[in-house]
Amino acid sequence: MEADAKSIKMDRLDDNYIIRLNIRYAINGIILIGSLCGLYYNTAHKIELLERNVTELQTKVMALELKHQEEIEKVMNWYEEISLNPLTGFRKKKK
């Protein structure tokens, strides 16, 4: 039988076509699925851990910012008490 432009020579598939599954392929498939599940679990666990670390760091930063603001207020109050402006230097007051 010659194949012309309109027909292609190929095997016909029936409804009763049997898929042959090799045991080695089945084992490799199970290992692949197991490793993908483990990878997903590890990644999800690491993301959760990083989220916790970020929230802890945010609370520490907020505490440090508050402490820094209090120290700045103390320094500004000290300058106001002795009436010195650090930007103008030690000029004599005009009478």
C-alpha cells in the first residue's frame, strides 16, 4: 500500500488498546511523586519560618525606632535647657 498525500500509514488504535506499564516506570513515578511532595512540604515550611522571622524583626525594629526617638527627644530637651543651638555655634548674644 502506497502512502499518498491524503493518507498516512499508521497503526489503528482500538477501544481495547492495552497500556503496558513497566514496574520500573511505576517505581520511578512513585519516587518522583514522593520527592515532589517532600519538596513542596520543605518549601512551605521554610516560607512559614521566614514569615515568622520577618514579624519578629519588624517588632524589634519598631522597638529600636521608639528608643531612638526617645533619645533624640532627650538630646533636644538638653539643648533647649542650656539654650544652645548646635547649628549656630557659640556666638555671643546681642545686648
